[in-house]
Amino acid sequence: MPKRSSRSDLLPGTLDMLVLHTLTLGSLHGYAIAQHIEKLSDDVLQVEQGSLYPALERLQKKGWATSKWGQSPTGRRARYYTITASGRKQLGDEISDFDRVLLAINRVLTRG
């Protein structure tokens, strides 16, 4: 039987919510977003670049985030992302929906 990793991929549909929530801290570049999510989850959730950057593009296309180029603390050129007002509203909606789903899952697991 394969050993289960202590790190997990994100549940489908949660990455956008976690990124938007992270952006409520202020403008951040992609690597900082991924590091923040991993750190707060005690390294259980891992955010791969192949998922993060398409998510950031998706959030921008929907008008939930904007970006501009800046300089990272290491002196490199980096794209900084910022949540928009409509992104904050969407985040609230997504958190409400997620809470509802978690409650439903908990009811199923405790009645099983």
C-alpha cells in the first residue's frame, strides 16, 4: 500500500477562494501567495505553479483581481496581484457556499 503524503492537493474549486482570501492581505506576487497558503495550512496544502498561475489569470478575467509589475524583495521583476471590490464580494459568496458544503459533508459523516 503506498504511503500517504503529509501534503495534499487542493480540493477542486477551493484554489480561487484561497487565493482571493490571501489577497485580502494586500498585493502579493504568485510565489508569496503560494507560500502563504502552504504556511497557514502547516504545509498540508500545496499550490503548484501549474495551478496557481491559471487561477490568477482566471481571477483577472472575471474581474476579481488585477495585477501590475513590480520588484520582488529579491530584486526580481514580479507580477503583483490585488483583489478587487467584486473579488471581495465573490470571496464572501464562495466562503458561504463552502461553509454550507462543509456542514453538509459533516452531517453525512456523522450520520454514517
